[in-house]
Amino acid sequence: IFNGSFEDQEDFEAECMKELGDALWAVVGIAHVFRWDMNGVAQTNLDKLASRQRRGVIDGNGDNR
């Protein structure tokens, strides 16, 4: 993902934050195309995770794999 080296942890974290910001804008853009509210997207994910936890499949081997 990153080009170059990092002098210290602070530089690495700053670059990670920039990349995470790019990912965030991509997700928001997709939600916008589908006219989805980000609160609804987040709640849907929380509901999915709660369901997986209740069923004991929260370890990454849940639904739709």
C-alpha cells in the first residue's frame, strides 16, 4: 500500500490515516450511489455481527462466504 519507508511510528500512523480517509470516501461514495444513509449501513453491520455472535460464528466464518 505504501511507497517508501517510515522514519518512525508517527509517520506510519499519519500515512495510515490518509489511506483510511481515502477508503472512507470510497465507502461514502458507494452509499451515496445507492442512496443509503451511513447510519443505516453501520446499524446493518452491527445487526449482522450481533446475529453472528448469537449463532457462535463471529470468528470470520459467518454468512455469505
